[in-house]
Amino acid sequence: MNTADKNIGDEAWFTSPGLGRVFELLNTDGGEVRVVGGAIRNTLMGEAVGDVDLATTVLPEDLITRAKAARIKAIPTGIDHGTVTLVIDGQGFEVTTLRTDIKPMGRHAEVAFGEDWQADAERRDFTVNALYADHTGLVHDPVGGMADIESRTIRFIGEAEKRIEEDHLRILRFFRFFARYGGGRPDADGLRACVRQREKLNSLSAERVWKELKSLLAAPDPGRSLLWMRQSGILTLLLPETEKWGIDAVAGLIASENAHGWSPDPLLRLMAMVPPDTIRMEALAARLKMSKAEAARLKEWALATAPQADTAGTVLERLIYRHGKTPVCDRLKLAQAAIRARPANEIDDKTLADMASFSKLLARAEKFKRPQFPLNGKDLIKAGLEPGETIGQRLAAAETKWIESNFTLDHQRLLHLALEKD
């Protein structure tokens, strides 16, 4: 095993008391534990560190026994695959016993526990995810991950096709990690392997595919990765709705995000890639088994009338009342993105004026509070109308007039309008 001349022992997250307790718990009686994967990768790449995962030679049952004796909460989150989560001071540390694949079957591979750090590294997906740090902070590099971190290369460990055969989702993970951490062009061997095995993506559950796609779209700038996915046919395979619509607007959306300080929004980025067609969006959401909230947002965006640059503020507010604030704001953001996606030679004074108009409309939309219609059925019954469907019809007609008045008609005037005979 190679040992890199890197030490992360002074990092704030590494010196936390909780992590120190994990080292104390498992670096005894012949056992060893090391931090592995993302926390080390992100530290060395200058990225923020989230979860801290660890690998250990201690068997899961022994790990739980030790935790119980030390009064540390241990949750068997993936006990069959050797994973136990230790909860210390409210922070969870996922600890997995070193493994070797006996019978690769994707996520459900048959594994054997062991003490071989090299074998544990070689069963992982990418070299940048197979770095280990011992209790001193010294980084251990079994498969050449340090060199790939320095060059920002996302490379499969060993044979790319073999890694993909073990879990077909690694095709999408290749593009997600490239979007988040990669530089230059994708690794050629990895890209070829993904292209050759792309049809295997059809065997994955929709939930896994959407989760991975959503993570990819949440990267600071997924544009280059999406481009390679499109050129390789993988994007069309997963999102056929993008085939004729394209991904050109994504670059404009990212530019708008940077210009206005918008947070990366995976669903909005997806909208930039697909047509605003209600039927197709319903089918897309169903196919990927999106959450009810995600499916509703896609549908509402497709249904909403797109504001134009010269849309009056009062008209905009009527649109928001009818369609909701979120879909109208989505439309306005994508309108700005479409302008920013244009070639520089197509940007003229009118285009810049339109951009400013959309920006003002968005600011107004975000501040607008949907008013409450001041009339209801009880008011009409109290005024002498018989209960029935005519009440709903009269309320709808009165509400339309109220909207057309820019929400200025008061309760008394609306009641009078609703009671008028046809």
C-alpha cells in the first residue's frame, strides 16, 4: 500500500471530539479504524466536508459490543454489509468493516469481512473515493487516488467495465462525480465503458436513477457532464424529452444563478432541458417516480402562462394568483436563462432591456403575496341563495371580476355582483 505524503490531522472536522471517540473505541485490542472516502477527497480538493465515513477491521458485532460498553449509541444501518452508525453528540459516523466481494451482485453483493485495506480499496468505485486517513491524519493511497485528485480525474478502480458490472448505477455516478469534481475531459476508459454498458441503466430502479440524476443536477456546474452524457447517448436514454429540446439553456441558467446569487436548483435545471408540455411532464415524473411535490412542480410549471418581457406588473400578479408563485417564478428565471444562453453577437440593446424587465418582474413576483378572495358560499346562502351548484358558478364569476379589478373589489361589491340576476 502506498502512503501519500499528505496529512489532514489539523483539519477542524478531523479534530472533533466525536471522531476522536471513534478512534479511541476501535483502535484497540488489535482493531484499526480509518476515515475513508468523501471527507478526505473533499479536504484535499478544497471542498466542504459533509458526512465523515470510516472503515475498520473490527467486525460489526464486536463494534456494537464495544459501543454499548462505552455508552455510545450504535445503529445497525446496514449490518448485513458490515455497516454500523455510531451517534456521538448528535453526529452520526457510518463505520463499515473492511470487505471483499465474494459474489458481485450490484448493491446486494455477497461480501466477506476481513482486515485487508488493499482489498477493501479495490472493491470501491473511483480512485478518489479510496483514500484512507489513520488516527494521526496520515493519508493512505492504495490505488493512486492522490494523483487523480491533483489532476481532477474521475477514474474507475481497476477495469472500468468490471466496476460497472458490479453496479450499473456507477455509470451515472461517473458523470455525477465528473460534474462535481472533474476537470478537462472525462477519463477515456471510463467513458467508453459507460457508453458500452449504457443499456444496463434500464435495469435500475427509477428511484435510484432519479436520486443520482438529481445529485448530478445539483452540482455547481453540471454543464460539461451533461454535454458528454448527451454525446454518448446516455442522456437521451434516461431523459428522451431532452432529445429535441437540448441542454443549451443550462449554461444560461448557471450564468443567471451566478449573477443573481440563486442557489442551484436541480428541478429548475431539469426544466431548462425539457419542453413545457403537461402530458410529457406527467409521464416523466411518473417514469422516474418523483415525489408528489416534484411532480406537481413540473406540471404546474408546464401549465403556467409564460410572462413576456413587456408583461405589466398587474398582469403578472394575476398570473401568480391563477398559477401560483413558484411556477411563474420558474418561468421568469428560465426566460432570463434563455437570454444568457444566446451567443454574444445576438445580444443587443433590446435583449438587455428584456433581461432587465424579466429581472424586475421576478423581484415583483417574489414579493407578491397572494390575496384572499373575500367572498365565500356562506355569504351567498346568508344573503338568500339556495345551496347548490349555482353558488359555485356565481362565486367563480365574481372571483374572475375581482381578479380583473386587480383584487380591488371589496366584499360588499362582490356580494352585489354575485347576487345579480343573469
